Amino acid sequence: MISDKPVRWSLKDLMAEPVDQALEQTFSDLDQASAGFEAMRDLLVPEISTKSFNDILDQIEAINALMSRLEAFADLWLTEDTQHAEALNLRDRVDRALTESSNRMVFFDIWFKGLADEPAHRLIDASGKRHYFLEGMRKLTPYTLTEREEKLINLKDVNGIDALTNLYDMITNQFAFTLKPDDETLSLTRDQVGGYFRHPSPIVREAAYRELYRVYEENAQVLAQIYLHRVRDWNAEGVELRGYASAISARNLGNDLPDAVVDVLLEVCRKNVGLFQRYFEMKKRWLRLENFRRYDIYAPLLESDKSYTHGEAVQMVLDSYDAFSSKAASLARKVLEKGHLDSETRPRKRGGAFCYGPLPGITPWVMLNYEGRARDVATLAHELGHAIHNMLAGKHSILTYSPSLPLAETASVFAEFQLIDQLLKQETNPAVRRDLLAYSIDDAYVTVIRQAYFTLFEREAFRVIDEGGSVEDLTELYMENLKEQFGEAVEITEMFKWEWLTVPHLFNAPFYTYAYSFGQLLVLALVQQYRREGESFVPKYLRLLSYGGSEPPMKILEEAGIDPTVPAFWRGGFNVIQGMIEELDETSKEMSS
């Protein structure tokens, strides 16, 4: 049964009752499994039999499963309340246990990366579906240090930079924002104040942004110091110690993408930013605004934003999945049936939204903060798309289960697109259709250009900080980034120099955000393919998702007929967006005639 009100998840599928006893047993199992793995060290010779080698891989899988279960429970429990003392203590304990186990296993990584090519290829060929895990390890060989150094880095991370970025989350998740959109003064969470960015009143939109940046500016020096140390740590380890060509190269190799592919993606985004600048100029005309400010870019074209109950939202999302694939819809329903959705908005709950798929064969958990807005309906579709992706890849080893970042956004962004497409087909009111189209283009801006420009900012910020730059240098750099992004189309006030402090990905996962641009433009190519092929496209698309992380992303894309090395592929995505803008312009002209 679909709940008409937002719901809270259950974590019993991770840790059975009594939880304390289940946790202690899992910690004990992890310790014993790690000790058993250490006992296999003497087997590691170039002549090791393929059976013994696969036995070792089985043990690695078992240890990873225990680690993932502990980490997932700790993370999800802390998500429920980021200030919960017991949850904080457990997360610290889990971090220490995972670091200890990783250090007890690191000898295998060092040994396998150091093997000559002939014995390494013999073992990879015998590893079955786990081959890509081993191939990925070999690619990291030039950037791997000694066993002792790798252990020291693991200890440094858990007690150093990881703890510092956790502190960023703790600080920002307890922020409270005060807004008076009507007669009543409201105390809001970050997600709630963000809901007012789409308010029909320019005054309320401006007030919401001013309140957001007032709170972040009050804490700017602390948050900026955390970022400075995040960057210095990343540079010191990745570039100075490991020898990556650049800071972003470390992320690119982790994503198994050539630097050149990412460079092409970012450059095409940069060259096509004028498309959105023209859109914002059109939006200014439609909204009849004298000045189009950064506060106005998400302004709705309707006077009132349509609201949806939680039950309506869930049904809309499931219907959009059903219209595409009954298999996808049934997988999405499993998240609800298992009680793995947390959509309530609560004080101290983590902001934003995510999907967490810790283990193959276990239904993922989905978190969002549901407020009844169209944006929240789309977010639900997005995160359930991630869950479907994970479940379709559930037949793989835990070592090759999760897709690489650039492909990880495929199912989620495609799901959002299908939802909007379904709503447009059903909607007969031209004003509502126009607003839906505008919303879809706004979302394309957020997912493609905004995320690409975050990465462009990061590339420069890493360089500036490495050269001894200050916080003031970063704020100037970010303002330059915004001016290039918006050109003459959008007015930008001084307060937006702090916007980069509000983006958790910049702190928690450097150079993550280009994956959203990659995913959105990839999805636009897939949507074009779907429109050409119809129902015959569906099984091919589901097969693409079912790979998970079991093959290189370039190989998966090649099978889908996609070549991300050429600018024309990425420009094709912008052509689709241009078509949407032209359709919106025609609809607006019809309404005004």
C-alpha cells in the first residue's frame, strides 16, 4: 500500500534485532575473516593455482560484504539524525574497523599489482566475472606505493581528512534557516529553504537565497579551511606521492575514463553555455522581469507551483516506470515494499537525497526529504532509478557490482526524463505544459552546465591552492566562474561568491560532479535512440544497466553505439536541449497570441 504521507525506512535487512548483538557479531566475523585472509599470504606466488587464487577472491568478497554491511548501517543510521551520539560513535568505530581490515588485506593488492604480465593475465583469465576488478587493480599499479606506505595512508585518511569532511557534514546539517514568506516566520532545513528558490515571488526567492548565504557566510572561514585541507590532502597524496598527472586524473582513472574524454566533455559544455544564456534571456521576457538575477533562474512560469501528496508522487513515478518497462516498475516497488524508503523531512536528518546499494542481492535504500514539490517528485524518480540500476546489476560480485561514476547517473537521469515525458503527454493545459518544459530545461541546466562548471572551478581551485592561494582567491575564482557561466544574461550579486561552500560533493568527493554532466548528455543520446527504436530499445537499455561495474565504461558505451571521445556526441545532447527550448518558445508564443 502506498503511504499518502512521507515514510521512514527500516534498517532491519542490514542488522537484525537485537541490533547491538548483530553489530557485535558482524564486527567479530570481520575480524575472523580478516585473520583468515592474512593466513593465505604464503599462497601468493606467481605459480599459484587458479583454484587457490579464486578461493582468495571468494574470501575478499566475503570480507567486502561484511565491511559494506557495517558501513551501510552506520551511514544510514547517522543519516536519520546527524547529531545522534550513538550513531556518531558507531560510525567512528566502523571507520576504524574498516581501516584495520583494509590494512590487513593490502598485501594482496601490492602483490597482484607487482606481478609480471604473464602470470597476472593467467589469473585474470581464470577469475570469471571478477576479471574487471583485477584489471582495474592493474591499472593502478604505477600509482601504488609500498605496503607500509599504503597502510599509513589508510590510517591518515580515517583519522585525518575523512574525519574533517565528516565534520563539514555535521556542521552544515545542523544549520537552521529563518524565512518569512508570508505572515509567519519559519525555521527551515537546507532542503526546505531551497524549495523557495522556485517561489513565484521574486522577493521571496531573493530572501531565500540571502538567508542561505547568510548562514553559510557566518561559518565561511571554518568551512573554507576544511576545503583548503581537503584540496591539499588530495594533491599531496594523488599528485606528490602517487604521481598522477593532475588532481583530476586520480578521479578519471578511478572512473576508468581517459583524461581526454573528460577534457572533451568539459570543453563542449563550456562552448555550449551560450544556449542556456539565451534561455535565461527568454525566461526574463516570459516572466516580464526588468532585471534577471541569479535569484530568478529557477522561477516557475506558473503563478503557483503545483503540490503533490506523497502518495500521488509515488504513483506518478511508478506509472512512468510502468509505461517504459514493467520490470523496472516492479524493481522500484521493491524499495517501497521492503521499507527501504525514507522520505520524511526531520530536524537533523541529512539534507539532499541519495540511493545506497551496499550489497548485491539486497534491495537498496533511498533517502530524500519530501516537501510535495515537483522537484521532489523528480528526485524520487531519480533515486529509484539508481535503485533499479543496482538491482539489475545484482547478479555480479560485490567487487564488480557498482557502476563507475559516469555511468552511475544513467538510470536516474533517464528516469527523470521519462517522468517529465509522461507528464507532458498527459497534460492538456498549455500553461502547465509550458511550466513542465521550463522545469525540464532548468533541470538540464542544473545537471549539465552547473555540474560541469563546478568541476571547472575545482580544476582551478586545486591549482590556486597548490600555489598558496587564500580563501579570498577562491571566492574571486568562483565569481569569475559564475560570470563565464551566465554571461550578460544573469545578474550576479556578491553573496554568490560563497556558493561553492554549499556543495557537499566538493568536500566529500573531488571532481565527482562531471559525472552528472556525463550522465545527462548520455541519457539524451539514449532518449533519441528510444524515440527511434521504440519497444525494441527497452531490453538493450536494461542490458546496459545490468553490467553494473563488471566491464569498462568505454566498452559498455561502445556496445550502446556511443563514442564519448568525439565532441559531436556531446553536442548531440545540447541539440536535444535546444529543441526543448524551441518547443517552449513556440508554446509561449501560442499562449500570448
